[in-house]
Amino acid sequence: MISDVFTTPTRCTLIAGCLWAAGLGFSPGAASVSAAQDSPVPAEAVTLAGAQQWILHGDVPARDYLIQAGVPDSPPPANGYPVLYVLDGNAHFPLAVASRAALTLDGPYGETVPWLIVGIGYPGVNRFAGAARSEDYTPALAPGIELDRHGRPIGGAEAFREFLERQLQPMIARRFTVDESHQALLGHSYGGLFVLDTLLEQPQMFSDYIAVSPSLWWQEGRLFDRLEHLGGMNVNDRRVLIGLGEFEAKAANHGDGGGVSTRLSDVARFADELQRHRPTWHVEDRTFPSVGHGNVMWPAMAALWPFLAPVVRYDPDSHTPPDDKKAQ
């Protein structure tokens, strides 16, 4: 264990919220005023290069999902593209795509790492779909417990996993050339809870698991109890990254309904226990300095790509500038 401190595809429109998530500081009001004053030419929507999106109806759960795919600018490796599945796609898909470009570009004329990024979100939502994610990302509890204290549904993680395994992953494999042996799952907060729950319940679904600020407080530490009685399928060579912002333990409520916070010691303890029970797995825990629950995702993305990079390596000498750049 390593611990460190630190339905037709369309082009994906990069709306103001997405630009904010990517740290680009876009102000739609200022842009529209400037365009109106400086030029009579109509403005066009900004799009995320190489991205497409479509609506996929889930059989179980019976709801629609917004699926967004960010295709790398590099050709697929011999075994196909590794795939990074990103939960809360409305908020985190643009950030994942922007970080792939900003943090993995192999020189000014090179290529990014050839990871296909798939965001899983909800139609008609700017960033987070509170009730839907509350249900999809939380494990089932005792019979009769179906709502949290805010009246949001809970306990649908098993059904959501079924949707990923039986509908989404096969669809992605049909649409793109993918490496089915290298599939990663990334989630934040309740999404991080789902990542770890999936790791414990069905570790064969993904090769890499990245849980950022996971809600380990859920139901008084239910996942810790699950660790103590860990059985089931033990697959080799799973890779796990668990991270938390330095300032998170000072927060009284993350907004997911728990009224408590995950502590740094909780993350370290979970990582240690997981490594003890699964010694063949590669487990890392990270503390991201000077950030809290709401702004932890950018430093998490900076840690994500070096974590995933050993899967695919590149030869920088193989890159050549485009024809229009060679003479410059």
C-alpha cells in the first residue's frame, strides 16, 4: 500500500458550467456583451473537441442517462483504448477531458494519452442530479429503508451496477475500439462511495478504481464493516487510488446528507485494511493539500493520469509536427 501526501451522437456543447469545471473562467454574460459591442457576427456555441453525447435509457434503473464520450486524438493502441468511466458526468466529464489534454500532452505537436473518457450523467442537469445520484450511488440498506433524511431515495447501487455492466459497457465496446482488460472507474463523494462499494462487491468489473473524497461515513462506516468480512471474488492486479482534500475533515456537512465528514485517518485506515485483505492489489492513498470537498477534483485529476499512465506508454520520438508547423 502506497501513501502519499500531496441517442444519436452529437458534438458535446461546452456550456458555462463545464468551462467553470475545467478552470477556464468563462463568463457567459461578459462574452455576450463583448460580442454584441465588438462585432455584428453571431456567436456560435463552444464545443468540446473530440466529444460526443447521447441519451441511453436504463432498463434497471428505469431512467435516462446522459452518456458523453471524449475520444483521444491518438489512434487506439493495439489492444484498443483503455476506458475511464466518470461518474457525475455533467460536472466531471469536461474536467476529465480538459485534464487529459492539459496534463498528458506529449509535447506541442504530440498526442494525449490514448484513454477514452466516458461520462455518465443525467439529462437536463447542469452539474449534479441530487435525487438520482443519491439512489444510484448508495448501497442497499435494511428492508424498508428507502429514503435518506432529506427525503432522497437511496440503496440503488446494485441496480446501477447492472446498468453499467449489461448496457453501458457493451455499448461502448460496440461503438469504439476498446481494451476490455483496462477499464477504470472514477467517482467523487457519493460517487467515491459507489466506486469502493463496486470494488468490494464486483472487483472484476474494472481494473482501476479511483475514489475521491469517498463518503466513508455512510451509514456509520458500512464499508469498513464490509471490509472486515470481505469474501467473494478475489481477482488479482486491481489498482486502487483513494484521495481526500486536506481541509475536508473540517467541514461539518458535505451536502450528501451525512452531516459528518470523512477524515484523513479514515482514508488511510481503509487503504491499509484493503491492502491487508488483498495483498496482491496495488493500493494508494493520497492527501491533496490546501483543498476541500468542493475543489478537490482538479488536484485529483493531476494525480489520476500518472496513476493510470503505466497502462500505456509512449515513444516521444515517434511524434512529428503537422505539415503546417514544420517550417516554423
